[in-house]
Amino acid sequence: MKDSLDAQLRDQQAGFRKDRWCTDRIATLRIIVEQSIECDTLIHINLTEHEKAFDNVNRKTLWKILPHYGVH
């Protein structure tokens, strides 16, 4: 299942993936902010909280739809 899911995620997707660290994403964000300051450009940042998102998933329904996305 892991390989099927990894194939569907963008390389930039770091959450809940092996060898993907929060500190890497923080460093990337810092570079973007620093470059926007240097170039005097406006950036917009949207951070969302997904705490316990997976606790709210109906697992029976999830298993029914996963094959549609190539997860077997």
C-alpha cells in the first residue's frame, strides 16, 4: 500500500512520510521568506492544522474508495 500511496503524492508532500523532516520544510520556508524580503515581493502563507484528521475518517468507506486511486 505504501508504494501505491507514495506514487500518488507530490515530492513536496512531507507529512507522515519516511525520511521527510519538518526541519527541512521550515528551512525551505525561511529561504522563501528571505528571498521575498530581498526582492521586496509580497508572499502569502497559509498554515492549516490537521490534528487527528485520520481519527475522523470512516475506515469502511476509505477501504472502498482506495482501489479507485490505485491502492490495492
